[in-house]
Amino acid sequence: MRSLAPLSGVLFASLVVSAGGAVADGIDKQDFKQIERGRYLTIIGDCAACHTLPGSGHDLAGGRAIETPFGVILAPNITPDPTTGIGAWSDEEFINAMTAGTGRNGAHLYPAMPYTYYTKITRGDALAIRAYLNTVPAVQNPVEPNQLPFPLNIRAAMKVWNELYFTPGTFVPNPNKSAEWNRGAYLAEGLGHCGLCHTPKTLLGGDKTAERLRGYALQGWFAADITSDPRRGIGGWSVDDIAKYLKTGHSQASIATGLMAETIGQSTSNMNDADLRAIATYLKDQPGRDGTAADPVPPEQSAMKMGARIYADECSGCHVSDGKGSAGLFPPLAKSALVQQIDPTSLMHVVLRGARSVATDAAPTAAAMPQFAWLLKDDEVAAVLTYIRNSWGNAAPAVSADEVGKARRALAERNE
Amino acid sequence: MHRINRRQLLPSSALALLMVSPAARATIIKGGLPWRPGSADPPTVVTPGGWHYFTSQEAATVEAFVDRLIPPDPQTPGGKDCGCAVFIDRQLAGPYGRAESMYMMGPFQPGTKQQGPQSPLTPAQQYRKALAALDAACRSKYGGKGFADLSDQQKDEVIEGLEHDAFKLDGFDGQSFFHTILTDTRNGFLADPIYGGNKDMAAWKMIGFPGTHYDYRDWIDRHNQTVTLPTVSIYSHPSWSQQ
Amino acid sequence: MARRLPRKDAVIIGLGWTGSILAHELTQAGLDVVAIERGPWRDTASDFPISYAQDELRYRLQHQLFLQPAQTSVTFRNNAGQTALPARNWGAFMLGNGVGGGGLHWNAETFRFLPSDFVLRSHLTQRYGDKFLPEDMTIQDWGVTFADLEPHYDEFEYLCGTSGTAGNVNGQILEGGNPFEGPRSRPYPTPAQKQGYGHTLFAEAAKQLGYKPYPQPSGNLSQSYTNPLGVTLGQCTFCGFCEWFGCANNSKATPQTTILPVLLRKPNFEARTESEVTRINLDRSGKWATGVTYVTSSGEELEQPADLVLLCAFQLFNVQLLLLSGIGTPYDPQTGNGQIGRNFTHQTMSSAVAFFDKDKYNFNPFIASGAIGMCIDEFNGDNFDHSQLGFVGGGYIGQVRTNGRPLESMAVPSGTPAWGLKWKHALRDNYLSSMTLGGACHASFQSYRDVYLDLDPTYKDRFGRPLMRLTIDLHDNELKMSAFLTDKYAEILKQMGAKEVIKQPRKGPYDITDYQTSHLCGGAIMGESPDNSAINRYLQSWDVPNLFVQGATAFPQNAGYNPTGTVGALAFWSAKAIVLQYLKNPGPLVHA
């Protein structure tokens, strides 16, 4: 690992170059409060989720492959290394990257970097993040982010995409809402970038804003509806429930797994309670579907009968015959929003491949669901999922054997 | 949507990275409970048809033998139709037959009964030897007929003789073989059908064992009542598709 | 030449119950700890899920979650006049392997020993005179008392969420519990499990005969429970595939379900699996451990230096490692000298099979857990007057049937042939209405001069190291005791309405092929002096002060209960001494 000497040389140089300007820029290198605030903000923004290669031991040094609908992008090195990181960037260039979607020399960033969301942050917050990033160990790690196939690798094409899907600008508080709501909106729509996973996308990969937060399928999972829909979203959850879920991975209604487990483990479980409640308050006010559903599939239907018997033999040992699960261990299926998502991708994933639930300090047990792909055929998976989606007050579209077969093949290809 | 071959992507978890470390097979675990999606070690389900270890002659002998140890009756098939010989065949063809889990280092010397079996022969080798000796002994006593060709009464005579160490086999302890094949036959009869025996869970249905159900919370308080759950096994659940 | 790794504060040999408890306590105290485990990582969803855990052939008969004798085994003889031969397959006991050790697939029967058990020689001599004990019986006092261990029994039970009914809380005898138990400071963390039909009938019959039956304390939980570490366990579903098997729904207390989720998150803990420790290394004085040498599955030899060594393997392998590392003096049965290998004990098990009218009784034996059952303690320990009986010791007697697994439930009435239609029909007619399965009388096993462990002169493991040699037979004391207890059990069965009872008291010679629990004890026993023990009251080696030897190796003799509760209590007791005393001033904690 390179020593810090060249780094301090660069900082020193910029200090010399802009003698009084360092403080005027808003970054005081001795302002530990600002640095700590910046660190906290990077947790909310979950920079590490993309910019840290797991197991590398080098935080934020980039190189991690990010899946996009268009191909793979490698996250750049955002340590202060002057040649391979962002150490030589000016603060304005850094702020532009976060809020305008432009890199050094004005080149367009791909929206895998969620500038469409980060644009909302205040200048002060952006500078705080910069202040913190200036303090992480500089790592020399050259990364060529652009791995997309032609013609997508032509960054200039992003100009058109931005016209369609990017509305730059700092968050504007809503004067008719509480301070808590506004804080939650600022976080969820900004650094928290919830919609990046939870909002459905157009063919070009932009947000379908009319269906904000109603769920989106990515990387073999379905990021659930988190609107106020009382059946499929978090409408039936209290603010406490939502905050507890983000903090511990557990609520009365759900236990986090899959991609959200990573987010909770790395990001939200390290946020303070006030911010989590603010996000919860905001989400509960987001419009969604009204919770009505078609009538549940009747129990006499043959898939339901098969599903009931499979459930009794393979599922009730943990999830219990009444679907209520076991608090803190096996999530309830009865009245579960996750079970009733219109898109059953996550359910098929969990049944076919199993899943480990998140471990947090407050809730370390991290029980795992075993895989059933070896035992259950496509029609059997479809039957048991149809059964749980339409029992105990649940109502959701039946799952077909075809869907299960496609999911099985897709998951195998993903090696997951 | 661009289809990603996940193998091209780096592992998305520090733990997974450590577990697939090529350095040494000693697995190093830290940072949390390991997880590999799809991880499981399910049993290999025996597929019927053919013999994987026995010659057709040996198979005929064993089928005849198991059908006398557990004869058919109107309600429940016997050892042969329950697949006990198939069970034994598949076991002998696999790690059990090769004594893979046993301590097979020498020196080999006979000991007391309390010291347990000390044979240098694997179970598969023992069967081969014993079956040959059995047939030879039968031919000698019953005018050239091997065990499989004897009448039921004669077969029973032979088995009783083995059981009481009265019917001697040349070069093999017949009484010991009797105990081995009796144990293996019972195992085939009553083990999960995935192993080739207990066909259609016939033995479980006979005794009233409902199988591999896991959740009896609704039954623990129902003392002295017949459990009415359908019989299920690890891989076979006929009740699932009944209407 | 082994490659030397960076130093750790503590190295733990074996990641079973005691390894996990010690690792947690030491990492809490801030030590940098590595645990080296011979077997593989094991966890619920990947190794014993609900879709295939219920496999009697694989897990009970072929014991696939256990050590396979091909990896290493032991040799056995009844007495020094015989040549010991290898156990080529398991029989009398089965040895654990892998993370969780035996704690992964145990019954979860969670007992405490009696107060008198810890001072057994003093107690019996005082009551019956010093001529009462056979001359070759080498039982001893432990060096700790029940009162010393009570808070740690409590710690272990609350770690596990043990389900039970207290019989004696701070001296107050409570209805429904065991009136003979030593006083506990508070009730069990969860209520006793529900009982099946056979267990309930047994309790009623026992009451009619004047006994006080109590529910067996169970680590298969009656309800969901979150332990003091914040780990949550589930509710047992009475699947009947408990002992020998992994639990598919997190309802059996194991290291996996109680400690490991928290332990593995600690930055100062690391587990290395499929690595076998071959030696504890000592400095030139031979009085201080410098760490361990171990071999990975690819055959690479590594040295792990550490300031503190915790020997947390299974009892037999603890003793083997001590002998192979040259720690302490090997026991010589001729002279009686040497502490390592002596006072080796097992458990005296017996039962009776009872047959009931199949048209009136259906026991649904498959609805059960590993620690379900109703027991009586009237004939345990010294709870009864032995003066005219000609033996010492005792055990709990209980209807503790754990399963109706078909291959273990083939009891047929006496006179039934072993094969043929009569056998088949007897099986059919008696499966639901018979009361079978061993272990109804779970009794003590005293220690003797001629029952011991040492290194075999002939048979080796794959590294060329000598196997452990067991020299063990049953003495008159245990045979008389077993006959007595079995008679008592049979009486209760008859009182229940059995039409036939076949008594199966323990008979000699000790048979390595006949399963008698895996409760092997002793071999490096604890005591008050290096003259009669290998480790002191804190489980610290008298010979090597930075070595602590955990587990049932410490028991000077075995009592009439399952040992794990006491093993757990001793682990917490020892850990406390290490953290509060030893770490502040490394060196001998007891000056004898």
C-alpha cells in the first residue's frame, strides 16, 4: 500500500495553491464534526456497496462490478489517491459528480452512479462527504469503469438519457409537511436512493415515476413495493416497524434477506433512529395501489390443494400451520407484503436457492431458509407459492410452473 | 436485459470469497455465518433397474433369500417386491460396500465377540464370498440346486441352519453372514425408499409409521389417537398430487 | 518443518460446546482467538434442512454427521490380558466431528448432577464407612462443589433456553419438579416440553407407586426463546429425528443455535475448519505451552503460536493429545502412578421392553423429541439407602423414548422368531403399542483401577500417531446396580398395564458393539492435588499452567445423569477463572 506521503503532498500543494481557499471551499481539515458527518452520510448513501470490493481490505478503492440492465460497469476508486482515485479532483468536480452526473472534465457518468438521486443533497452535505473521503486511506488501484459493449460505451449518449430521466437540483422541502417528513424525503429521495432498486424502470433504464417505489426485479430478486399499499407495500406497518426493520433487519412482518440484507447490514442498521423514523414517516405517505386484490385463488383449486400438502410437509415445521412463523426467526407468511408482491421473483429465489437472513447487532441469529430446488419440481414450487400467496387472508396472482422453470434457469446461470 | 454470467463477476460477499480461497482446503471462517446460495447435500435417490454390484446369479440368490426373511402376505409385499435386494445391491456398490467409513488399517486379527467385526474384507467382498459359498453348500446338499432354485421349505431349512450355525459354509462363517444379511434386509425393508427398498413405503404403512413428517405440534396432545396423516418419505409424497 | 503463523492470544482446539463457550467468553474479554476444528463447518440450512434431515439410514445407522472411523478410531480390550483391537465401526459410542461437535446432534438432555456427586468419596465414606467401597474403586471428590457450579449451570441453561420444571428453588421444593435436585437459584428459562402418551402414562404409574416423576430437562425448546447473547431459538415440533440428527428448525440448543451467530461476527475471532491439531507444543522447560501444530486437509502442517491453549476436543481426543504432547505422566495401572488416562468411565445403561394390548394402546412413538420424557430420581446417586444393597451409585429411571424410527423400533415379544412371517406380523402388531428403546435407566459408572486409557502400541491413525486404547469392563458394582434399577423400571411398566415386560439389565463383558451413550468421561480428571488429578478445580493443567482442559475429561467418575449440563457449567466456571484471575496474572491458579 502506498504511503500517505504523496497524499499529504497533494493536499499541501492544494493548500498552498489555494491558501485561504481551503476553508472558503467549505472543508476545514480539522473540522472533525464535518468529517464525522460526512462518514455518516456515506453510510446512508452506502457508497461502500458499490465502491468497495468485498474481501479486498481496501475500502472504497473501486473495482467492484456493478450489474446494470445494459452490462457491467466497474465502480471507480474514490479514495484520495491522486492518480487512480479522486485525490486530484477539485471540490466542484466532486460535487458535480454527485449532483450533475459528470466526472472529471465533464464526461457523463452512467446512472449506475445514482446521481439522479444524489442530486438532491445540499452542498454542505456533499462537502462533508468529500471531507470524509479525503481522510480514508489512499489506495492505488486503477479502474477502467466503462466495460459496457458498443455503442453503450459512448458516454456522450448519456446526454439524451439525462434529458429524459434526470432532473437535477437540490431537495426542496414541502412546506405542508412536517420536518420529520421532509428529513425522510431528503434521505429517501436523495442519498438513500431507495427508488434505484424499488422503482420500476423503463426499457431505457429510467425510473417510471408514475409507479414510484412499487417494486422492481433485479439481479434475481424483486425489490418490494414500499409504498403505502396496505397489502403489498408498507401501509400496514407502523413507523416503529419500518424503523425497526431498517435498524435490525426484523419487524413483526418481515425478516430481511437477499440484496436488502446487504443494505441493512452495511447501511441502514448504522443510521440513527431519528433518521430511520423520518424515512419511515415519508414512505408511509407515498401513494401506491390501494391494497385491493382479485379474489384469492380458492382452496379447492388443484394447485392450492397440492400447495397445502407441500406446505404441511416442508414448510410448516418453521413457518407454522397458521403461517405466522416464529418471531425473530422464521418470517410470517400470513398477511406478508413480500409474499403478496405481484412479481414472485423473490419468492421463487428463496424457495429454489434458499437465503440467509441479515445479521445485525440487535438481531444476530441470521437464520437461513434452505434450498428446495433439489426436491421440488417446477409445478410443485408453483403450487406451494400459489398456496401461501392465497391463504390466511393473502391474495396474489397464482405462480405458474413456467415462471418457476425460467427462474430456476436464470438463477443457475447467475450461479446463485 | 443483458444476461450476466455471474462467474464473470466477483463474489458479492467477503465470506464467499474466503470460503472459495484456493490456498488450502482448510476453510477459514470469520466475519459472520457463511452462506452459499443453493448450498445443500441431499441424498442420492436410487434409480430402479439393473444391478450395480450383484451378478445376475448373486441377485437371484439374494432376492430369494430376502423373500424368505420377510415373506409376502396379502397386505404387504415381501422382501423381494419391497426392493430389499435392490437396496443391498446399491449399498454394496457404494461407499458402504467399500467400507469407506470404516477403520481398515491392519493388522487384522480375530478378537472376542465384544471387540466387534475384524474382517479385512469389505462388506461387498464378504457378500461375494459368502454367496458363492452358500450356493456351493446348497448344491452339495440339495442335489446340484443353488439356493435360488430350492423350494421355500428347503430355503427356510438352510436359513435356519445358518442362523444356528448348523449349516456350514466352506471358507465363510455362515452364522455371521446370516446376521449380516438379516440386518441389511431389515434396513432395506424399513429405511427410506430413496435407498431402493421399502417400495411405496409399504413397510412404513404396515407398522403405522407416517414417515418423514416434521411438525407434530397439532398431535402431541392427542394421546392414544391414530395419526391420520398421509405417509410421506424424503423424496416421495404421493399425497401431494392426490385430489 | 511446519510453517509458523502469526501469534494469537488464545488457540482453541475443537469448536464444539466447550470450544464455543470458551471462545465467546475470551473474545468478550478482548482476546484475539482462533479455534481449530478437525471437521467441517455445519449449519442448519446447508447441512440438515427439513427436506432431508429425517434420514435414519444416513444419520443414525451410517452416522454421517459423526467422525468416521476411517479418519481415526480407537482400540478396545476388556482387560490387560487381551490384545486391544480397533473399533472398525462405531458401536458402544459415537464420536462427534465438525463445528458444533457432539453438541450439534445430541439429545439435548440437560441435567445437573447432585450435590453429593461432587463429593462422592467423602459422602459415601461418611454414610457407609470406609470399608463399603470396593478396594479397586478409585472414585474421588471433584475439588468443586455443586454450590460453586450452580451459577454456571444456570448460565448454561439460560444460554440454551432449557425447558423444564424446577423442583427445588433456593431450598423450596416445588410440585412437579425433581424433589431431589440440588437447590437452584431460579426456575428453568422455558417451561417443560409437552409429553406424549407413553411418557404421561409412565408418570401416572410412577405416582401410583409413590414416586415423584418430573419432566426431563430438555434443550429441545417448548417455546421460542431469545438467549442473553441475543440469539433466538425456535419451538420444537416433536419430529422424532433428534439425537444423531441435526435439527432443521433451530429448536435444539446447539453451538450453532446459541453462540456461533454472535461469535462469528466478532472481529477478534476466527475459525479454521477441516484442520486437525496433532500436537500441543511446549517450550524447552516442558512446563509452558507455546501453541499447537495442526494439519490442513491438503496435508500442510502449520504452527499456531498462542499464549493460552484451550483443549476443547472430545474426551478421548483430549487425553490422546495430552499423551502425544508429553503433558503429564501417563497412567500405569500396575503402579497406580500417573494421572493421564486414569479414571476412565462410561455410563451404565439398561432398559426393558414392554408390550401392551394393541387394541387399547397407541403410543405414536414417532411424536417425540430427544429430551422428552418423565423421570424419577428416587434411585439416583445416594438418594436411597445402599447399606443392604451391595452397590453404590444409581441413575434416573424414566420413560424417555425419543422416537419411533422404524429401524430402531423393531421390538417383538419373546419367543418371536428373528425372521419370517411371524416376525413380520409381530413387527406389524407391536410397533405402535410397545414401549421400547434403550436408555430407560441412565446410571452412574464408577471409576476403577483397571479401567483406563493409554496409547495403543500397534494401531495408528493416518498421521502415524497411536490410537487411543480403551481398557474397560463392567464391575460387579455396576452390574448389581443395573439389575436393581431395571427391576424398578419393570415394576413401573407393569403398573402401566404392560402385558409382557422383557428386562434388559446391563450385562458384562463390556461390549464395544452395543450402544451405551457417548458419555465417555475421565482420563484427565480434576481434583484438589496434582497427586490425584491432572487438572485443578479450574480445569487448569497442573503441569502446564497456560493449558486448560475442558469437557467430561474432568469427571473423576460419572454420575447418574447425562453429562453435558455439567460440561457446560464447568466451561463457564473455568472461563470465569481465566478471565477474572488468570489473565490478570498468568500462572498456576491453585498452589497445592
